[in-house]
Amino acid sequence: MGTAVMRATATTTADVTNAWSALTDVGSWPRWTPSMTMVTRLDDGPLRVGSRARVKQPGLPMLTWQVDELRDREAFTWSTSSPGVRTTGVHRLAANPDGTTQITLEIEQRGPLAGMVGALLGRRTRKYLGLEAAGLKAASEAGGA
């Protein structure tokens, strides 16, 4: 079984509360990152374990993601499955001693086709992670979504 992991980081001058607000308002993501053309929540209320969203990214099929883990103002993880690959997205925030916030975004792909998918889409995935980290930084500094 193959595994591919990609990561992007950024540091924002925003505090964790503003960064968390922008991060968990997943429906707003297309406003601050060109790597998302549509994100539609499939449930109401605040993001929580079990929340689902339909996500469309340029050049990729529409996928439904489900939140697997959520630690308030710290991290949330969601995942989606395609034939031969389970993809997990990890979104972490950490308060730095100087009041800034460290953003870490990660994609992990596991399964018999993970190596092939990583080879085919790795460059695009890394680009999208970088755009998302930069967009989250900007949205956080603007006071949320």
C-alpha cells in the first residue's frame, strides 16, 4: 500500500481565533484561494465531526469531504475516498510566543493507487496547498472569512 504526503506552511500575524474563524468557514474558501472553485456545506451549523462538504477544485473531480477530527482552535482533519486512494486533509494552527499563528496544511494519500495519484497530481497538489496556506494567511489577517 502506497502513501504520499504533501505539506505547506505559513505564518500569519493574526491570532488563532481569527485564523480558526477563516479556516472553519469552509464555504468561504473560494473567496480567498484560487485552488477552490466551489465548496458547499452539506449540513448546517458550525463545523464539527461528521460535517460534510462538496469541494470542486480546478482540474479535479468534485469530491465530498467529511470531518473526522476537530480540536477547537487547533486542528481539523477531513477525508475523502476515490477508487484506490483515501485522501486526508489536515489543517493545523499553533499559537507562536510572539502572538502570530503557524498554519500547517497537509494532504496524505493512502491506498494501492496513492503512488500513482501522487505522481500524476503531486505538483498540482503542492501548488494548491501553497495557495491555500497563503489565502488562509490573508483571510486570517483580514479578520476571518
